[in-house]
Amino acid sequence: MNNIKSNFSIKDLENLSGVKAHTIRIWEKRYNLLKPNRTDTNIRYYSLESLQKLLNITFLYNNGFKISKIAKINDLDIADTVRDLSSKAYADDHAINMLKLAMLNFDKELFLNTYDNLLQHKDFSEIFMEVFIPLMSEIGFLWQTNTITPAQEHFISELIKQKLLVNIENCTLKAIKNKDKNFVLFLPNNEIHDLGLHFLNYKLTKANHHTLYLGPSVPIVSLKDVLKHHKNIIFISYFTVKPETENIENYLKEFHDELLNNGNELWIFGRMANNIDNSKLPKTIKAFHSVNDLDKYI
């Protein structure tokens, strides 16, 4: 592998594995499962191999293996046991761990191999919902705790985006477009987190709907240009960090007044949608709490 980050603190291991630092120390002392190195000032640090071993141990532990039993298995057999169990159980948590390692090491080949293995047991929607979304949620935490760098986050996000775009293109080539409604997908001004919006585009395209994907950071005034060319529009947006909670009400009022007077609608997804009370919205605006809820309307 192309080792970019080769040394990890015990806090890094806790963040990456979900195992508390206190528990890691117990496993070290009682079972000799990990052998940390020490700095000149006697602070623990761990190698990439130690991280990978801990991820494998965690996987086995979470799948019913007692830690005392794992401690008796040598390192090579631990890896073999994980591979065997994950292939039988199609385990999502193992795939997420492999994708984390791919991210840490900018390892495209590991990402692609993990993705191809998932495709043997899941369709793309299942992979996105059951693996990519939990992965991205964890990555957000890892970035906030300085366990990973922005470059590592961007690397894995762009690989996921590439898979989304390929699957959208495949659906587009096969689709017979239903133009009774036009779905216009966009992110509000200064919003750049577009993976969720791409996935909505994939689901709509797969369902044979006509979509117009406008992408990140689109001001309301720019959306008015679409009205000149299309009718029966459902605008779809994904609010991750924008607009801020205190600005959402004003944003929706402006959107309604400028764009929804001719029977058009606005459907909102994303984390910030949880701050919206549907009972206080006009009938032309809906807030969804999960991308899976889209299936009820398409």
C-alpha cells in the first residue's frame, strides 16, 4: 500500500475502530493483542499493521467471537477468519473498515476491490445506503477529530461520486423518460456537499424520470431561468449545512414566492431537513427525513 499516514495515536485507533482507548489498553495488557511503539517521551503510537489488526479484531468481536478466543489466533489466521466470515455474511462493517484503510492510504485499488466484492451480494442502492452512507457519517467524525486530513476525505468522497455518476449514466442510457414532471436537482447557495443529491438523481433516473441536475451552490434567482423552459417542476435539494437553521424559514419563503406560484414544488432532503416542521409548510414544500422516503412519491 501507499503509506501516507503510518503512525497512529491510541485516540486515532479509538476513532477509527470504535473501541474505547481504555479497552484497547486492556486488550494489550491482558491478551497482548497489540504491541505499540513508544516515543522518546513514552507516548504510545501504532503502526498501520496494528490498526488493520485492530479493525479485524473488532470485526470478529462484533460478530460473536470472545476476545480470549481471538487472542489465541495468530495474525495470519485472524485475517483469514475475517475474510471467510465477511464473505459468508456479506458484512457491511468489514467493508467499511476496508474503505477506511483505502482512504487512509489513498489506495484506489483497495477501494475498487472492496466495491467489486460488495457488488457480488448487493445492488448499488444497497451499497450506497448500507455502506457508503454509514462510511461518510464516520468520516465526518474522523475529520472533525483530526484523525484524517481533508485530502483523505476528498479522495474517498470523489471515488464514491465516480461510482454514483457511472450508475446514473447506466440508468440514463436504459431509461425511457417520463416527462410528466421535471425534477430539477440543485444545492442552495454555498452548499457544496453533493453526494446525497447525486444519489437522489440516481434513484429518479433509475425510476425513468426526467431530471435536470444543476449541482452545488445555485442561487434562487438562477433557478428562475428553468421556468422559461419547463413546466410541472419538482425542485429537489439536499440541505447538509446550508441554509443555516435560523435562515431556513426565510429561504423557504423566498423560494415559494419566486418559484412555486405555478404548481411547482420543492422537496428537501438532508440533515438540515430535520429542522423543518412539515405542518408549518405550504403544500408545495415537503421536507423528507430519509432518502428512502423518496420511493413513496416516485
